[in-house]
Amino acid sequence: MINNSQKIKVFRESIPSFACKPGCHDCCGPVTASSEEVSRLPMKSDAEHDEALAEFNCPYLGKNGCEVYDERPLICRLFGTTPSLPCPNSCAPTQMTDPKIERQVLKFHKETRQVLL
Ligand code: SF4
Ligand code: SF4
């Protein structure tokens, strides 16, 4: 049986990447992720969390976009790659995420303790 770390690795490899509209971060906002994913991110203070939440933002959104891009959570990766999470700017990969993978990612979210970034 594979552990959460292995699942995350498989999901990351299975979700296609694509080019966003330059400078866009319209889909960034308060998101949740499994504690395993959150543990890989640098700590933010309570004040930074509060400040981001007050603006309905993600605490990892910096002036130049996502500050933790290589470790961004699965939900951030999934956005724009499935018909259920379409990019408002019509950006998308050539091949969308396999629906079976999307279902597995959503199941993973339900089964793991989710933490607000
Ligand atoms: S997926 Fe769409 S909305 Fe999100 S950052 Fe990329 S271009 Fe912007
Ligand atoms: S982790 Fe990065 S990609 Fe995800 S919502 Fe925050 S800033 Fe956006």
C-alpha cells in the first residue's frame, strides 16, 4: 500500500502543467492542502496568515507570483486542468487531467486532514 508521500508524487506527475497568462494569479486564494504537503512549505506567521486571509489571498502569493511553486499543493496544480476547475482566462494544457486521476486526488483530499495555507 502506498503512503501519502508516494501518492502526492504520483498525482504531481499525473497532472499536466501548462503556460498561464503572464503575470496572472487570478486563481490563487485561500486553499487547503494535506498536512503532508503543508509540512513541505516554509512557515508563515499568524500575522501573515491573517493578513492574507483578510484579503482573500494565499499567504504564499508574492509580488512575482507563487513563492512555493515547486511545492504548490495538488489543488493549485489541478486548477485549469479539468472541466470542473476551468481557468477563467481559458488557459489549459493540451491534454487535460485524466478524470480517474482527478477523482483520486479529490478522494485523497477527503481522506486526509486538510490544512488552510
Ligand atoms: S490557471 Fe488561469 S487564472 Fe490561474 S494563474 Fe493560470 S492563467 Fe491565471
Ligand atoms: S500555493 Fe501558490 S499557486 Fe497555490 S494558491 Fe498559493 S500562491 Fe497560488
